[in-house]
Amino acid sequence: MTASRPTATAEADARIPAAHPFAAHLRRAAELQAAEPHRPWTPADGPLPSLYLSHGGGPMPFQSPEWLAPLHEWARALPRPKAILVVSAHWESAPLSLSADRPEDLVYDFSGFDPLYHGFRYDTPDAGDLALQVAGLMPDTEQVHRHARRGLDHGAWVPLKIMYPEADVPVLQLSLPTEDPDRLLDIGARLRPLREQGVLVVGSGHMTHGLPYLTREMFQENTVPGWSADFDAWAADALARGDVAELARFRTSAPGMPYAHPTVEHFTPLFVTLGASTDPTAPVTTTLDGYGVGLSRRSFQAA
């Protein structure tokens, strides 16, 4: 892993208008890094936690202080990982697939936002070693496809660019191959040894994601609909009790369904996170809560 910042990322960041909230975030992060370098993970730290993060809508977190500071502070509260493996809601693909070791381009899988964001870059170091490790942890019956070109989608690169703006940690994306909680828990469990080697395992989704049911007024006033609040409260309670079986019954047990998740890919990465933890039935630590445009931002780490 190199400690230098990839030139393409630095050059793209320099083109962000100085008044943009993310430009201010980059300046603060650079000042903090210069004053107090982010301590790298060592074996003495023990396994890193696994994370579930609500990644916001498209590039919206780049312009939102309520996302920028908390995500960066969360990253700084942990030792800097040796590498990051992320499972995002925005790559549903079977058989199990891995992004390119060092892709040339990001996936700009959003529309209706300032074209500025299509010029953002996140050129991280080569993740080939991690790809070999991940493939080796899967059972012989699980074919793992390694893409030569596919880059990170916004569920991966948007939050990670905020958390680790120096772009000096190798990042690899693993596809979401199923909606079945038990199988995702098993995939997470197979990834568990990576945490002992300083790899941060991240499930990226959104605790509620009922975009079709949000009205213009909700967007403008940040009103929280009942289905979003009810689902979030149910999930928070189950996570606090370590009730994985209840979480796995979300389709039939969770209040607010199916409005909170008309499709389930933003919730199911949570099961990879829990599966990768040392004890999936242990209570988690909530690191970010509240709502953005009516959707729950609940994010947590599992030991």
C-alpha cells in the first residue's frame, strides 16, 4: 500500500469549487491528517469491526455536513485499514463477482445531479492481493468472477471518498448475489478472517429506502413518513437485542414494509456485515442515526 495520493484523484479534487461543502471537507481532512496522521492498523489492534453504512442518495452526501463530518469521524475513530472490501446495494450480480483490482473509472450510477460529480475520482491502490484472499475464502462450489474493468459504484465510492479522502487504501467491491439473509450471513462469515488482517468489511445500503413513496414536500421539509420511522425503530430494537432471526424476517415482521423497502437490496447488505462480525447475535454500536429526506441514515459497526 502506498501512502501517496493518486495524482488523478488530487487533480480532480482541485477542480471542485472552493465554496462547495466537499471542498471544505477536503481541506479540513488534510489539515487534520497533517496535524495528526491517521494511525494504521496493526495486529495488536485485533480484528477491525464490520460496518453497515447508509450511503445516502447518489452524491448527496458530498453536499451535506450531516454526512461529511460524521462519516469522516467514524473512519478516524478506527485504525486506518490495510484494505477495504465493500458490498453495495447497487451491484446485484450472481455468480459472486469482484470489481477490478484497480479500475480506471468509477461507476456514476446516478442522474439528475450537478455534472460536477461525474468528474469526481477515487483512484485507490491495487487490490489484487485482497481479491485473491476473498476468492480463496469462498467454497469450492461458489464460482467467483473477477472483472477486469468494473469500477466502484456510488454505494461504495461516495461514502469511502468522504471517510478516506486520501484514497490511499486499496478498495475492492464484492457483488450482492442474493436476497437470502442466511446465504448473506454465510458469505459474511467466510469474510470474517479478513478482519483479523486489518481489512475493513463494509455493507453499504440504506436503513430505509422508500424513494417511490417520498413526496416533494417530504424532500423540501425533511418530513419523516411513518413507515420510515416505524421500520427504523424496529431495526434499532432488533439490532440492540442481537436478534438476527427477527431481522431475517423483515419482509413479514417489520412495520412499514413494503414502503420502507419496495426492493430489498438496500437492507440486505446488513446481513453480510453481521455475518462478518465475531458474534452476529451481539448488540451493535450505532454510529450514525437520524433522517435525510425522510429516510433513515442508521449506520452501525459490529465487533
